[in-house]
Amino acid sequence: MSTAAAPFRLALVGNPNSGKTALFNLLTGSRQKVANYAGVTVERKEGRLQTPGGRHFVLLDLPGAYSFQAASLDEAVTRDVCRGFYPGEPAPDLLVCVVDATNLRLHLRFALEVRGLGRPMVLAVNMMDVARRRGIEVDLSALQRELGVPVVETVAVRRDGGQALMAQLDASADKLAASAPSSHAAHADHAVSPDALHAETRRLLALAVRMPSRTARIDDALDRWLLHPAIGLLTLAATMFLIFQAVYAWATPLMDGIDAATVWCGDRIGAMLSEGPLRSLIVDGIIAGLGGVIIFLPQILILFAFILALEESGYLPRAAFLLDRMMHKAGLSGRSFIPLLSSFACAVPGIMATRSIQDPRDRIATILVAPLMTCSARLPVYALLIAAFIPRRDIGMFNLQGLVLFALYAIAVISALLVAFMMKRWRRDKGEHALLLELPSYRLPHPRDVLIGLWERAVIFLKRVGGIILALTILLWFLLSFPVPPTGASGAAIDDSFAGRIGHALAVIFAPLGFNWQICIALIPGMAAREVAVSSLATVYALSAVDDDTAAQALSPLIAQDWSLATALSLLVWYIYAPMCISTLATIKRETNSWRQMGVATLYLFALAYLASLSTYQIAVALGAG
């Protein structure tokens, strides 16, 4: 049969923490793309695969689900796609249900629900290497006989760990090709009662699984310490502290290299162009603006690397368990921890991750405080101001700049808990919301999966730089460069520009905060993306320089000369609170389907930002930092 035929559609489905996404990465590698399902903000990951037999598949990595009795939007999407009912999404030709060999007591129940759909299916028993190390014996042939579907072994973290699945896909493709298209286009969904599912799961476990103990000794030993009410919290605090120290200490050499490359590029291209608007646009606008943002990519990737590693290791659900009591007192739940931690990278996926929170009140509260988490887009601003005003020196074994960064993150977390507590008191919600959470087995993060995650984040960041930030940088350059000042005018040309006039007008409002007109200009494009504020400042200072030597200086020493410490502290505090990202506000509107909730978030965050910056500046001036 010709391999040029249309590829079959294959959907990977399974519980969270089953290794489904790791298997998807193994099968597709870099041949994948990420989007959203039509009409919702649930992430859609699709890739392509060619088997050794020459068969072509389009793979879909469905959101993790515990049951088709959907308790979240993610589970509803998975259920509807598997049934072939999702609008605009073709029904899958084949389902591959991925289960964790070390946790079949939980995962087999969902596999039975998938089988009940009546669609062609393969059961992939993943993490068989870990199961063998723990002495767990899984009789795959018995499972295949009892379930009536092909059962294969996979080890998603090994390069050859998907060979058995690939061979089975070839065999399944032959059967699909031989059958009439209509025979697997739609199938009845045979609903089974929960009691019957539990009884069948117990029967299968008794027939096919031999477990020496319910959990591995190493898991018990680690949990004894990491879930301890005192030692566990100290360990979590130390882990977070290490992350922020590493963001500064490890990224510095890479940032220095990017900075040098940006300066070299600007000098070389500037020397090739004659003086005029085109040279100013390219050197002062595009290169200075984009270079001022790209330089912070190493710090962002280091932060993401830690978050991905903690997620892969199985530690994040335990952190959620540890913090549940504290977060419940603040009006949240332990389930809010992972969305809020994700918001340290970007508030948009953090807000989207709240779909796993079943209680509507907890979900709304988490959405409203998620923008307070210090997202990676704030990091360029923090790094710029800390480098300019905080000396680079060690205090004992710690880096002073890293300590300041940690303090900014800590203030954001404390503020989020206080805001959630006030929401709880205002709504007078006294209800108890129990936390039901699966604690997966510990595992070593696989470098391939972490690297793929970092690559995806880097591409997203660079697309923002190449798209919206580039467009805003060019627009800002235009506003800063035109109209041309009249002949004989004294002072910098920027004073007569459109942006200069806007900045001077806004300076009246923000003067009590210590903001000058250059800062006011940077706040405007920062509404689209926070990191644009740095490129905006770089463009403003490049164009407002009185001579070429001043314009050639790096931004950090320029603001150190031009701003007071009180102004820098005020701006740092402003960025802890201000909702300077339209994407975040739009996501709040989509996830809550409420203009009111978006308005509440905007108003309270701006109010907090203004009052906190005002207090910081006035206190700093009173203490002599002005």
C-alpha cells in the first residue's frame, strides 16, 4: 500500500503524570506545534510521526484527564475529542491510552473508560523500567487478553523506549486501512457505572499485577522529609531561594555575551549607513530596543528550567499539598499553587491552568491574584534596575542582587495571599474545600523533555520580540523622532516629539511617584508587553542623548546617573503590582467570561501599584534616598 495516503489521526490520552507528554515528545521530537482548541483556551499539541513501516500519523497530545465524567474544561475537551464530538476537530482513528506501570490502581480505571468508547485503541504501559526496579510485575499478555485491546510496553525517557508501540502502530494502521472508513468513524459510548469500573479494576489488578508494596521505599523516605510540616516548608523555601540566586549567578556570562554582540552589531550596521532617519530607526530603534530585551533571555530560560524540572520530578504536587493549609487560610487552596507558580513564568498560562480548580470561588480568586506573581516579563525590568542601583557584591555565601530579586518575588507572593484573604473576608465564604490530589512517584527529569520545554518557551519569547515588541519599538521610535524640531531649537529633539509631549503630560500624574517623563513614555507600550518597557527606555535614552558618545553607553549606567534611588525603588514596586499586560487582562476576560472581573482586576492592581509606589517613593525621599 502506498505511504502517500492521508495520515491516520492518533490521540494520546491518559491521566496526568502518566508520562503521556514525554511519550509524545519521544515520538514527534521537534515536529510538533502548539495552539488552542477552537473556542477555548485549552492548549492543543499536535505532532507528526512516521513509523519504521512507513506509516504516517498525526499525533494529538490530549490534556490529562482522570475521568470522562469531566470536572474541568481540560477533561471536557479530552472527552469530546475522544468521542469525536468536538466542533472542528476530526475524530481520531486510533486512541493510545498511556498508563503508569507503577500506579495502575489509579490509571487502569480510566483506561477502562477509554475502552468503553468502542474506538480502536492501544494500551501503552509506560515507566516499565521504574516498575521493574521496584519489584512490580505486570503481566502484559494477561492485560491484553482481559481488555481485548493491544497492550505494549513503553519507556518514554529512553530513545528506544517506543519501539514496541511503533510496531503496534504499523499493525493497527494495516487494520485501519483494511476496514471501511465508516467502520471507525463513529462508535457508541457504553457508559459503565463507577462501581462496575472499580470492581473491574480490582479484578484486573489481581490477575495481572504483583506489587511488593504500594509505594516505593525511596518515595516513602523522601516524603517523610519533604512533606514534613516544618522541614518540608524549609526545603521548599530553600529551593525557591536557590532558583532566584541561580537566575543571577548563572546567567551573567551569557548576558554579557549578548550585550557585547548587540553593541558590536549596532556599531557595524551604523558604520555602514549614512546619518539620517533610516540609520536612527535601525540602530537606535530596532537594535537598541530588541537587544535590550533579548539580553534577558538567559535569565528567563534558567527560571523555566527549574520550573520544568520540578514539574517533571513530581515535586510540585507535594509543594501544593504542603501549602494547602496556609493557602486555605488566605482564601485559596493547594490546587492554586501550581497555577500561581506557572504565573511566575507568565500569568497567561497560569490563569489558564486554573481550569483544574473545581471550586468556582477558589478559581476566581486564583485568577484575580495570578497577575501579582512576578512573571518573567518583569524580569528584564528588575534586572535592569537591580544592576543599575544594587552593587554586585556577596554577603556571605549569597549574592546581594539575588537577595533583592528574591525579596521582590517574596513581596509579590505575600501581597497575593493578603489580597486573596481580603477577597475571602469580603465574600464571607466560610466553606471548606477539601484538597484531593494525586502525588506521583518521584522521578529524575529527563533532559530531552526539559530541553523541548525550554525550546518552546524560547520560541514564544523570541516571537514576541520579533512580532509585537518589534512593531511597538518601531512605533515608539516614530513617536520619539517626529515631528522634527524647528531650526535653531535648543535641547534634545525628543522634547518636541509626539512621545515627548505625551511623556511630559503624564509626568504630572506620576510625579508624586518619582517617575520622570522618560519612564512615563515607557509605561505606555509596556501595556502590550511588560518587557517592552526596557526596549522603550533604551530607545528613549538613545534618542534623547545630546551626543553620540552618550547614546553609545549602555542603558544601565545612564539611568543610574539620571534617576535617584527613590525613583528606582518606586518603579520596582510599581512593577510588582501594575497589570501592564493586555494579554493577561484579555485572558481574564476569556476565562471568566466577565467584563466585570477583568475590570475589577485592572482597577485594584492599578490602585495597588500607585499607592505602593507613592508610599515607597515618599518614604525613600524622607530617608534621604531622593
